[in-house]
Amino acid sequence: MVRIGFIGAGSVEFTRNVVTDLCSFPELRGELHLSLHDIDAERLGYAEALARRISTQLGAGATVTASVDRRTAIEGCDYVVNEIQVGGYRATRADFDIPARYGLRQTIADTIGIGGVFRGLRTIPVLIGIGEDLAKVAPDSVLLNYSNPMAMLPWAVYAGSPFRNVVGLCHSVRDTHRFLAGLLGHRVDELELVTAGFNHQAFVLRLAHDGVDLYPRLRELVEADPELRRRVRVEIFRQFGYFPTESSEHSAEYVPWFMHHDEEIERFRVPVGEYLRRSEENIAEFDTTLAALHSDAPLDLTPTSELASEFIHAHQTGQPANIYVNVRNDALIDNLPAECCVEVPAVVDRDGLHPQPVGTLPPQLAALNRTFLNVVELTVRAVLDGDRNLVHQAALLDPNTAATLTTTQIRQMCDELFEAHGDLMPASLR
């Protein structure tokens, strides 16, 4: 049996996607043990019922178990998929509302920025705890992390726990490659693509077809289309020469040039508060999934090619998969620090994960990445070292926060967020 643990399984729509993929693989029929965990017993019950229903409808013959005890759920697992959001919607609301009172705008607030810092502070201790549990009860497993802030969480696991086999997964590179292929009139599989950097701030380093560089063509398309030029990611491409992987709403809050200026918000159509709207949609989506679960009608079970599913399938069957992963920078990107967590291409096969070195980033990209890294590293170190002052310094160095607020305002805002999040903050930082 292939035992796969799900931490945060109560995120039923995401669980549904991964379970549907896994149960659709004929090679894994009768071989799956899906072990679900969530701290919310009611949501866990829904996830368990959903997983059983998917297995039955697809004829997968999967064993499905569930436990509110995390260590019980992950014991003996071959893979553990992490999809938690510590504090849920209430904590996210505080991450937006308190900075907004200071005049600080955010769009997604899950990566860097003040929202990313405090999401990291809430989540890092939990991920370290997961790493400690895995080292004891599933030392040979692979932790497949989807939770944000992605550049922080795998780093915290391999630096703060005995467990090292952690891999971060995100759709942003794959989605960017598809976007560029469509814009250039090609299929993705026709293009030669190499992308690297940090999660949510990586860059397409090679964009070619039959050995011909497609960047000149992309520049022509951009300069000919005024609407394309109203996207933040396109503006970053125009200024730095390489196309970034993250969407415009994400990218706008990682740099100092957009969020504080009303005219730039309008010009680039930046959706302030976008993640709150998405969170409210997710709540409604949960209700829709619940209604479908209670219905006798067959579920809509279309495979989604989730990266966790592709990883597991490739590792189990030996059919290689090319994916992008977030892992420790062990000689993968030469001009970024070795200990940080970078996003690079990789091959997964029966022998495991093989991240591919990409060499040296163009200097302007490495420079931009380092402004991102400052916030990530100080937040991780704040938790590992128990140093609250590092949190203030991470916020002071955050590009969007620093472009908007004074040093006094930044410190006051951080202290107010610490108070609002209460017991969700690391004990050493309260």
C-alpha cells in the first residue's frame, strides 16, 4: 500500500482535487491508503466522507482513515501533503484590516509584506512540529507542502527540525508557462523553458522554440498591446528584462513602486484586498461541495493534475515527471544563499527528486530576489531564534511596507498584530 497523509484535509476542495487525481491513476488502484487529518473534527468528517465517495465512484479501492491526532494520521506515511492555513479567515482578516488602518494596502498578503510575515509567524511553528513528528513516525516520507509563505516554510522545516525531506509545490510556474505559450501561439510542450528564483518571485530565464529566443517576439507583443502593459508583471518584465512567474496582484505587493500610489493602482488595475474576496468565495465553494456530498448525484470528478499527485505517481511508477519545486538551495542557484529555499526545475522518478541546477541568475534578478529574501530570512530567523526584534526588522525591510509607512508606524503596527493574533504567535515572541 502507498500511504498518503493529508494535513489540513478539511480544506475539502483542495483535498478533493488531489484525491481525485490519485484515485484516477490505474497503476495505484487498490494500492492507496489515504490518511486524513484536520484539527476541525466536523470538517475532517466531511473530508473523510468525500474521499470515500471519490474512491468508490472511481473504483480506486482506496483505504480511507481519519484522525484529529496529527501524529496518528501521518505515522508510517510515504508522503504527507500539507495544506493548512493557521488561523483561517479570522487571522487573514486581521492581517488586512490592521495594516489598512495605517494606510498600508495589500492584495494577497500570504508571501512577504506584513501579511506574509505574520502568516509565516503563525505557520512556521506548526510546520516545525510536523517536521519533528515526521522524523519520529515517518522518517522516510516526503513532506509535500502547499501552504504559504512557501519561501519560508520548507526553510523552517529543514533548519528547525530533524526532518529534511520537504518539497514545496506551487502552480505559479506552470500557469506562467501556459500563459506565455498562449500569448506566443505555441503549446507549452513546444517551448524550451527554464525558470528559477523564489516562489512567487521567479523568472523565466529561457524562453525559446526550436532554439530561437522568443523574448524579442514577446517584447513586440507587449509594446503593441496597451492592455498587456497595464499588468504589474508585464511592467516588471519591461524594467528587468525577464518575465516573472507571479500574477500581477501578487507581484504588486513585493516591490515598492505600486501599492502606495493611487494612479498606479488605477493604471495597473491592482485589486487591493483581493485575497479577502477569494477567501469569501472559498467559504461559498465549501458549501457547494458539501451540498454535492449530500446529494445522490455523481460527483464531478475531473482530474486536475495537481503537482502532489504528479510527484507521487512519478515516484511510485518510475514514469518521470518534470515539475518545479521549492527546496534548499544546495548549489542550485549560484548567486543566492545556500540555506534559502529556492524554486527550480526538477525531475521526479522512481529514485526520487532530482532538482536541476540553473547556475547564476542575471544580476538584476538576483538583486530583486535579495530584497524579497531579506523579509523571508528575518521572519524565519525570528521564530528559530525567538527574537521579536527581527520581526520588526523584517517589516522595516519589506519593500511595500517601507515605501508606505514610517519606522514608528511599522513598529506600532507589528505590535498591534502581535496582540490581535495572540496565542497563534510563537510563544517566544509574545
